[in-house]
Amino acid sequence: MSRRFTPKVVTANDLLLGDVIYLTEQDTWTRDHSKAELIEDEAHADIRLLFASQQAGAVVGAYLADAKPGPKGPEPVHFREAFRARGPSNYAHGKQVDARA
Amino acid sequence: MYRYDEFDAAFVRNRVAQFRNQVDRRLDGSLTEDEFKPLRLMNGLYLQLHAYMLRVAIPYGTLDSAKMRQLAYIAERWDKGYGHFTTRQNIQYNWPKLPDIADMLEALADVGMHAIQTSGNTVRNVTADHFAGAAEDEIADPRPYAELLRQWSTDHPEFQFLGRKFKIAITGSDNDRAVTGAHDIGLRIVRNDAGEIGFTVLVGGGLGRTPMVGKVIREFVSVGDLLPYVEAILSAYNSYGRRDNKYKARIKITVHEEGLDTFRDKVEERFAEIRPQFTGVDQEVLSAIETHFASPKWRDAPVDAFDATYGTDPVFRSWADTNLSAHRAPGYAIVSISLKAHGATPGDASADQMRVMADLAERFGHDELRISHEQNVILPHVHKSDLPLVHTILKAHGLATANIGLASDIIACPGMDYCALATARSIPVAQDIATRLDALKIEHEVGALKIKISGCINACGHHHVGHIGILGLDRAGVENYQITLGGDGTETTEIGTRTGPGFAYDEIVPAVERIILAYLDLRDSEDETFLEAYRRVGMAPFKNALYGDSLKGSQARAA
């Protein structure tokens, strides 16, 4: 029996800046994990990943990452994705700064 | 210090222009990411977790003040005001933007630097003893040979598509400070019975998922045979190395699977073929290179100022005892500047700090700087009479931490705070261990102890050769840290042994503390180092300190 599908977000890095981005329901890209589209259907996930992968002029390395619903929107499941969503732990650089701004 | 000739300068400028064009074509859609990726990697540009990362080579770790100031300028102009010095004598910028990279490379070319072959399956930055040209125990300066190898390997048409990356390290002293036993090729300068300089050549060393200690493939290779012999090794590896499996593609696997003797036969066979092609041009080039590495004119001056400060200032004395090393010229010392202030990120220097170090090199250090694989900066030639002032200036800029070779002088890879390959964080573990050691105030009592941390199995943090090695892994979605003990990265290279089950993120610092306290309890005197004590008593007491009774009943925890 195949494994049950778990919810996902589409994530990638921005081509110009290299920072972490997420695909929204509106077909735009956001820096904020909680604003990403939470995909709960496997077939839909494939379509969304294909859509993201075709935007070669804007994004690099799109993939599906596990996510779960939270009070403010999707939240990362794995700690790697949590770090990607937050920024490095040794300096307040990257997303942590953006989040405060 | 090697200065680019016209050929070098034109070559590097040309590569910058090519890469500028490649970036433009990526941005206008003419190149796909799959097409662009190998091109950017050839120029040291990675895409990491949060941003691009530009890895700049510092050949054999040697810099002058102009180069260091330019690194500071680049950090401020295009990055976030700092740089990260790595275990391969490179500097990494963690936050560059793709449209700026060509300008950064251009700025590097302005001072004779580049990022070529800092990635990809090529011969990487050749690393060397960071005390080269200064150490009292040195047989010969390894840097001219390292520069010869750099020139030979840069854009070498036969070796641009090796089975895997290839790392060469060279030391000029019996005391191996370049970890030559853990490189694809390790070169150790020796003298033969006739008093001639040559190289003991090791092959097939490496860390990563299959750690192996390099094996001596030839006891003595003459200076004239160096390049053809190294080329013969590369050539044999290129022909016989595996390409079916990335994890079996390093030369250590080739040597291991073929057997050293069989591999040696292949190298010798190839060497016999190509040696006649080396008709002496390489030796002419070497002679020209050697003129760039002539010793500075040493100053003959009294050292009373040093002695007086040493006698009266305990902070200076502590720093002098840990951070100075014996220099070959009378009245001089080698200064190691620690980039390991307690709680700071190992290997990071701000642009301001880089400029301070550049100024010190220019004023007091014959304009020379070195980067060590241990992620510190060296002023290789400082007259002792200048040391009190040098120390005062370092102190004012957070650069006078007196911990070289001590437990808080930790090597740590960027780990999952930056690296896309990492499976766990390493920087905050290093920060927390150093902070804890500082709070306990025991590291001077503990003495020589090398802690090395890697955030994944690729072992950029050299954990296998740490006296205490820490490897961060992902265990079922949680960070988990394995400990190894007894590793050694010197001429007596040894791979550390795993203690047992790993520790959670919040358990790893107390675990390291227990190991250190156990050592203090069991050492037979203050003179017995951690490594000596471990070799005497073995794993058992440390295992007991780590796991106590819990080990007996909880094998289930085994990672």
C-alpha cells in the first residue's frame, strides 16, 4: 500500500536573491511560510510543483515540503524547513530580519 | 607572496567576463538552471539554504594586507559585513545576490584572487601549513610547491571532470599542521639521506562518510618529479576511479578497492609515460615562483618590551602562552589570532576585524597573513618587541581571545544554519560549548584539546580527526549528535571512535562537559593531554561518564 499523502507546500529559492520562497494560492511567491498554499491533495501537489518548476526565470530548485496547518497558516514540519523559514541561528540575518520589518 | 603575472591576470579577468556573460544569459532565460549550475559551481557559486554562497580561494592560506582589505570591502559592499573562513583555507560569503557576483569576482581579480575551482569535480584549493615560511621546525617552505600545483591544476584540461573533487595538502614540517593524512593527496616535505629536499607522498586519505587515513604511495619524490608524479596519480585516478556511484568516487575508494600496491603500479606506469614530457619548464616556473616567497628581511632588535609586559601583564601572558608559536628567526614569533571568541561563530570575521588584521600585518608583520584550516588568522612574522602593542590592538577589536589549541578553539562547519547539505546545526553547538567552557573557566587547566564539529556526514568540520568529534545527524526528524573520541589530524593521523548512541541537541553540550570533566579526573598528571589520556585508558571511562548506567538498559536509544 502506498504511503498516505501528507500536506505540502511548494518551496524554492529566488533566482536573483537566492532566498527561500513559497508558492501561494494566487500563483505568486511569498517569503512567508504562513502565506503559502497548503496542498492537501497529491494530484494537485504534482500540478503545483510542475507550475513552479516552469518558472525557471524566477525560481530555482522547486520542491514539495511537508507542512501542517497552524493558526496563522501553514507551518513547517521538519526542522530543516523550520530553519529555512526562519533564517540562521547565529545572526539575525535573512528572514528573521524581514519578519521584524 | 606570489604576484600574478600577465598570463594569470588575463586568465582570471577572462573568466570573470565569461561568468558575467553566463549570469546575463541565465537571467534573460537563454540558459536553464541545469545548464547554468555547473558554470556557477566552476566559479565557486553555490545556492545554499537561505541565499547564494560565494567561496573564494585563499591559495595555501596566504594573504597580504591588500587582499585582506579587499575581502573586507567585498563583505561590506555586497554581503552582510562579514566573511566565514573555512577549514579549506577559503573564505565564504553567505549572502551575495546573483546579479552582483561578477562584480565581486572582478573585485577579487583586482587583488589577484579568484573563486575558480572552489567547487566541482576538480583539483580544489591546495592547502598548506599555515605556519609555512615561519615555523621553527620547517624543513622547507611548502608554498612555492603549492603555487606550482595551483598553476598546474587551474583549468588543467585533463582534470576538469574528475570522478569527484580532489584535495591536495602540503606541509613543510615533520609536525603536520595541514592534515595531510586526510587528503586525496598529502605531500610531506622531507630530506633524503643525501640531504636533498623531496616529498613523501600520501594518497587516498579523506574524511566524509568513509573516513580513511592516507597511505604512503612513495617515500621520496624529488622536487623535479613532483608535478609528473602528482599528475600520474590524478591520471590513474581519472582512469580507474569509479564513476558509477558518487559515494564511491573519491580516490580513497579507488585505492582501497584496488589495493595500494596495484594502484601504485598504475601510477608508476603512468609516471614512466609522462615523466619524459616534463622537460624542465615546470622547474623554471618553480624557480620563478620561489623568488616570490623569499624571506622577509628580519629585524634585529631587543625583546625587552616583550619580556617586561610578559612579566607584568597576566592577560598578555596568558595570550602569549597560548597564541604564540616558535618562529625560525630570532626575536620573532608567529601570532595566531583566534576567530573563536567564546560564543562567537567559529571562523567568522567582520569587515572591521579584517581591516584591523590587515593593518597589523602591514605595520608589524612584513605584510603577511595566513588563514589556518582551524579557522583562525595568523600573523606569521611579528617581532616580539611589537607584541604588546599588537595584543592591545587585537584586544580592542575582540580578537585577543587566548584559546588557540584549547577546547574552545573549535572547528565547526556552517551546518544547517547555512549549508544545503547539512543534516543538523553545528555553529550553535560550538557557540554553546565555548560559552559553557568559559563559564566553567577550565579550559586552560584542561590544556590541548581539539573539538571538531560537522553538521553532516561529509565532515567539513573534520570531526573524525577531532580529539572530541561531533557529528550532527537527522534522526527521525530530530537533530542528533554522535560523539567520537581519539581522532588525530597530525602526522599521527587517526580516525576517532564512536562512543555510542548519539545525543539530542540540548544534551550535547552537557555530554561534552562530562567527557572533559572525566578527563580531568583520570589524567595521571597535568602534563598528560586529553589525547594521551584517551590513548592510555581507552574508551571505557569516557563511555561511563557519558552514559553511566543508562547504557546497560537502553540500547534502544542507539542511533
